[in-house]
Amino acid sequence: MKRDDELEQFKARINLVEYAEAQGYKIDRSESSRASTVMRQGGDKIIVSTDQDGHGIYFSVRDEGDNGSIIDFIQRRQGVNLGQVRKELRPWAGTPSSSYCPKVERKPEAQRPRKPEASTADRQKVLAVWMKMQPAAGRHPYLERERMLSPATLADPRFACMVRQDAWGNAVFPHYDRLGLAGYELKNQEFTGFAKGGEKALWFSANLGNAPRVVVVESAIDAMSHAQATGDREAAYLSIGGAMSDKQRGLLTNILKEAAGRGAEIVTGTDADEAGNRLAAEVRALAPAGAAVRREVPRNGKDWNDFLRGGGNFHDCSLPENSV
């Protein structure tokens, strides 16, 4: 086998997550997804993904120069040459054991960590930027002063992990699809943006999988505004960010089916205008037959943040059971 071909096989055939775990890295399952695995060892935090050519790749959250393939991973951490890398990786690639290629101890196949699903370079870049952002940790000047969201709301366990702050002070709201982080919204005074290379999916609260109610709104700010104004401490929230794409319809259909299956109520809390009414009707149409769906709109203001800033409370809400 040509030496370059052997290196390419190492990149494609060896599960970088499994190899890193064998070197003492621990998987952070709370931050990992189908397309990326977050791993830590001491002060080192890395993200492992799979390129579209099947190669395992990684990047360090704390060192922008520390990234690449499994070859780079070994050379960076062990300071060895390519010949030594080959000796290290041949057993992992299934090369027969020899005096120069000792057999490695591996977990039974059923216990080995999975290789991340292939993802695009754009998705990987979005994730790299997101992982460097800081959690809002219950405070954000724009959200507090301009949007009137309280520190208690921002620190609510449903929302605390779903808001970050970037280097420019923007409030950042992640969008997730079936593979994990797809993009993120950026909000600040007189500014709205979206992740470069990212794709709009769904923002949702941390309790989406077990709440007795799922409130569908048009923005993450509306979600937190509704929770604060109404005092609802049990509802889960889901933002579609305005008009829906086909991808979002598919994601939302699956979420509504799961919610209805466990008996959760679905609330359409989109804006109190014609566009919001049309969106509410579309959400209702995506819900499975027999699901409990109702419309909830503020009596004052166009959306839930207008309602909150106007001093509204739960008793000012309009709660028709079956209207859209």
C-alpha cells in the first residue's frame, strides 16, 4: 500500500471518537449530537465531527490552531513523526499484529462510541463559533433593558442553556435539527442576524421532551416573554422564527406528533396579526389528528414581548379554544 493511501485509510476507517476516548478523553453527552461529539481531558476540550468524505476531523475549542484529522490529533499531542503515527494507527485500522504493530485493547463493539454522522464544512464552522460563545448565565444587557426579560427568566433551567452571548455582546439563540446545531439567531439593539453558513431550524426550551404543554411562538424572545408574563413554569417553548421552510415543517411535525403522543397540549402563540394567524393555522394543520390544540394571543400588542413590555399579565390573554 502506498504511504499516502495508508494515511487516507486511517482518516476514513478509524473512529476518532473511539481513539480519543482510549487516550483518556471523556465524552460530554450533554453537549454532543448526532453530527458532533464533545470530548474533554483536563483543560482540553475538543469537538469531533465527520467530513462528507468520511474522514474523522476535530477542532479544539480553546486553540484555533489545533484542528485537523486523526494524524494531526496525534502529532499535536504526542510530538511524533509520520512513521510513528503509522505504527500507532495500524492496529486501529485492522493491520495484522506484528512486533512493530502491537494489538490494541478495544471495548466490545456494542460498547464503542459511535462515529458522528457526516456533516458539511459550513455546519462544522457554525459549531466552532458557537462553542466559543459564553452562556448568558442569567444576565444580558439587551434582553434585560430593551426586552424587559428578568434575570430570573434568563436563568430559568428551560432557557439558561439556550441563550449565549458572542464577542460583540449579541444575544445568540441556537437552532437545532435532527443532526444537532444547524445555525443561530443574533439579536441586539436595532440588529438581527443569522449565523454565516448556518441554516434556520428550530429553537426550543430544554424541557421540550416532557412538558405538559408546548407553546409554539415566532421567536425565542417571545417564548421567554410569554413564560415571564403568564407565570407558566411548566410549558415548553418552541420558536419557528417566522415563516416556515419545508425543513422546519418536517421537524415541527415530528415534535408535535411526539408531544401529542404523550398527551401534551399544543398552544399556538404566534403573533396577533394576520401573518400570525396564518402561521397558527399552519401549525394546527401539522399537528396529528385528535391533538389538543388551542390558540393563545395577547390582547395588547402584536407579540408576547410587546405584551410583556406593556405590563400585561396572564389575565389579559385571549384564550379561545379552537380559533386560529
